[in-house]
Amino acid sequence: MMTLRSAGRAKTWVWLIGVVLSTGAMFLGFDLGSEAARLLGGEPGIWARMAKGFLWGGIIAGLQWPLVWAAGVPPIRFVAASAVGFALGYPLGQTFQALTVLQGSLSWVWGYGSALTTFGLSLGLPQWWILRRHIGRAGLWILFSVVGWALIGVYWIDAGAGDGLDALLYGIVTGLGLVWLGHPRRPDTEGVGS
């Protein structure tokens, strides 16, 4: 029989695994997506950006899916929706950022913020579409996704992308968020005995 102490350790491992998987997802997705873009002629080419987004989104979802598999989330739909969503959202976010720079009247912060918000939404909304049928409060996933991307953006301002700490910030927010959302809830006990 499992002791209370070992049950507590098991729960701690689940949270840690959530952070590690989401961190690894961001790190690998960025690196492999960037390599795919380079092979297709590099950014800002539209096909390079779409390929980067497709691969990046697919890798993120593929490594995040184990965090919600127990809730019955179908892996193929989850990964495919994420890959397609980010394949469209990544170039769109880049376009929003470029348009604010061309306008000149808007601050770069607005363009940068709109790009990061677009990244979070283009990944979070398709994932929510799949999660909503299997997980209660799935709408919160959109918030976790956008906040994760916002933290990455704040880090990128000073340090740049791809060094691993940016992925860790994303992993903490989204990994803990997915574990929390995907964790089975106790049934309400109000109706018991009435």
C-alpha cells in the first residue's frame, strides 16, 4: 500500500514532469523550427515562417500531450490542431509586428506585444478547441498559453531567444497549467446523502 509520503512524492514528480516536458517542447520546437526555416531559405520568407510555425507548434503539442492524455485528449487532433494553428499564427504575429514598425507612430512595444499575443492565441486557441471536450475549465488554457509567451517575450528583450531559460519560463507556466487542468478533480460531495 502506498504511504502518504510516497503519494506526495508521486504528485511532486507529476508537476516536475509537466515543467520538463513543456520546457523541452519550447526548446526543441524553437530549434528544430528555426532549422526548418533555414532549410527553406530563411525568414522572412512566408514558407519558411509557416514551416517553422508548423514544426514548432507540432513539437510543443506533441510533448505537452502526455500531460493531458489521462483526460482522454486525442493525440493526433491535439498535435495537428496545434501545428496548423501555429503555422498560421507565427507568420501572422510577425506581420503584426512588422506593420507597427512600418507605421512609425506606434511604439515597438505594441508590435512586439501583439506578436507575442498572437503566438499565444494561435497555439492556445486550437489546443483549447480540443481540450474543451475533455477537461473542465479548459478556457484557462488560453490564458496560460498567452502568459507563457508573454514571459518569453520579456526575457527575449534582454537576452535573446533560444538559450533555454526562455523555454524554462514557458515550461513553468504552461507545464504547471496543463498538469493542473488535466488533473482529475474529485466529484462534488454536496449531493451525497441527500
